Amino acid sequence: MSDLRADGFLDGRLRILQPARGYRSGADAVMLAAACPAQPGQSVLELGCGAGVASLCLGWRVPGLDLTGLERQPDYADLARRNAAANGIGLTVVTGDLTHPPAALRARSFDHVIANPPYFLGGTAASDPGRAVARREETPLAHWIDAGLRRLRPGGVLTLIQRADRLDAMLAALHGRAGAAIVLPVCARAGREAGRVLVKARKGARTPLRLLSPFVMHADGAHGSDGDDLTPQARSVLRDGAPIAAPVAKAP
């Protein structure tokens, strides 16, 4: 993978190499990192870490984490390692498939698992193989959630970002195995339908689900220019690395 470009995240605090023509992470990865309630000293696994954007944004915000990424595409795994080293953030990247993780990973449990599973169920695959794998679902969403729950310690927290129309599938996969779920709809503009949802759930908990008020990305009612019209909340997350505060109830 030689055709790369350096993208700035968190207002340039992180410089991350990504493919110029392949799959590139963006705001969703930053939002995923912001929603993870990890604390210093805890362990975090990212399933499908790509070039490492979500894990590195989380590591920048919360120093002292034990970060691990699992990535099935060797080129992206190598890129995540390069990005971690260049930004001075400790991240162990394991190359492998989440449905058959390496033995060393199966032997571990984590305080947190985060993931941004592919969004698209069908349609024409992207011409770039890396982009096609990252965006088009090959492994069912339920298997992503199963893999995350298997790697969590009892009481650990799973944090996901996904299309809003997959919320039913996410909750079905969590049923009976994780509770205290928090659902945060993410809307492009006030009054619009949510396009994304952030979901957090605690393994083994039985506390009822909470549905939060939407997180609105843009301040203007319609796209009127190429300028930055982020809401103050979105700006604090995407530019300043602020967390999305929504505590998950403790396990019983």
C-alpha cells in the first residue's frame, strides 16, 4: 500500500496515514472513540481497526489505556501500526479475522470492545478491494456483536456505531447477553431522521434500555456552503476530542 495521504484528526492533533483511493475512516470513527467510556488503566479491543483511527483517537483522549486492534487486511494492519508509532500512542495490532481470532487474542478478555462494522448489506462492491471489505458486510452484524461479547470480561462494555436502520438487529444480538443499553441517535441536522446510532451495552447487565436525545452534527437547517457548520457539541467531539458522556449502568 504505497498510495497514501496524511489525514488530520482532532483538529490536527493526530496525523494518520490512510489510502488515497481505498477506504478512509472519518467522523464515525471519531464518534465511536468519543462514546467509549474507557478509563486510564483499562483494556480496549477494536474489532476491524483499519488504519487505527478510532483506537488512536481514544488513546489520545484517555492516556494509559491498553489498546489492541484486530484487523483482517494485512495492509491496513501494518498501516495502523505505523500510525500508532508516528503518533506516539501504544496500540497492539493483531492481524486476523474476528470469526476466527488468533489464539493469543482468544485467551484475553477486555474491559471494552469497540467496533464500526461495515454498513452496506449489498449493492455493487467498490472497485478498491480494501474499501469493499470495509464497507460491505460479509460477516453478519450478529457475528460482530457475538465476537465482541466473547472478548469482554463480565461487566465489560461494548460500544458500536452503525446505521440507524440496523438498530433492531443490534438489539436482537445483544438480547440476553448484555443490558443497560444506551442508544444515541446521530442526526445530520435538527429535525432530520437519524442516519447513525451509537449503542453501548454492558455484558451481563439487566438494566433497561435508555434512548437518549439525538446528537446533532450540523447547526444550519440545510447545507448552504462548504464552511464548517458543526454544532458546538459536534465540534467539541470532532475537533477537540471531547467524550460523549452517557454513563452505562453498573452490572448487578
